[in-house]
Amino acid sequence: MRILGLDYGSKTVGVAVSDELGITAQGLETISRKNEGKLRQTCARLEELIQEYQVTAIVLGYPKNMNNTEGERAGKTLEFKEMLERRTNLPVILWDERLSTVSAERTLMESGVRRENRKAVIDKIAAVFILQNYLDASRRNEHG
């Protein structure tokens, strides 16, 4: 039972996947998008990853503002969620992604990754944070 984690942005989609036990998240890739309105290639790649890893659910980072309001990105994320559910027939769980990119940036900086190299992996690492936070919360709820 693997879960896919997504950090959905206007130009890229960071992708992470859980291990089979649903304990840890690993970064897979960053899908680049040429046009924000066109998602066909992005969805096709996600469908390939879902098959390859036998994914049973998707956790999608939900970009709320720091004051808990929802902005324009949140609306686009909801549209993407509905499309993913239609195309994959999998449950898509929205997960508060506030600070995931900040955490990813800090982790990369602390690891000594140079600024120009951070840009290439930041979305994938943010997807790892989103998915790992979800997995940790799910385990706490199971055992708590």
C-alpha cells in the first residue's frame, strides 16, 4: 500500500512516494510543466508512477495562506485534485502544505546544497515533507 505525495505548483509538480508500510517518504522526481493550463503530460506521468509503484492513495499539498485563508493557488489545487480523482480513481487527500517548501529549503541549505542546485530539487523535497507529515499524523492517529 504505497501513497504518492505531490507538491503542486504552477511550473512544477514535486513527487514523493511512501514505502510499502507507509512509514517513510522518498523523493521521486520533479515534473516540469511548460504551460500552467495544460496538465495532460503531467497526468500521464503521474499515471505511470501510480502503476509502477502500485499506489493506492494520493496526498496533495494544499496551499493555505499563513492566516488559514485560501488563495488563488488553493483553487487551482482543488481543480487538480478533482481531475486526479477522475483520471486515477484513487482517493486524493488534501494536506496542509504551509511551510513545507520553507522546511525543504532549510534542509537543503543545512545540507550544503548550493542555491542554484536547490531550485532543481526543492519541489521534490517539499513533496517528501508533505507526504512524511501525512504519514506521521496517520500513525499518531492510529496509535493515539
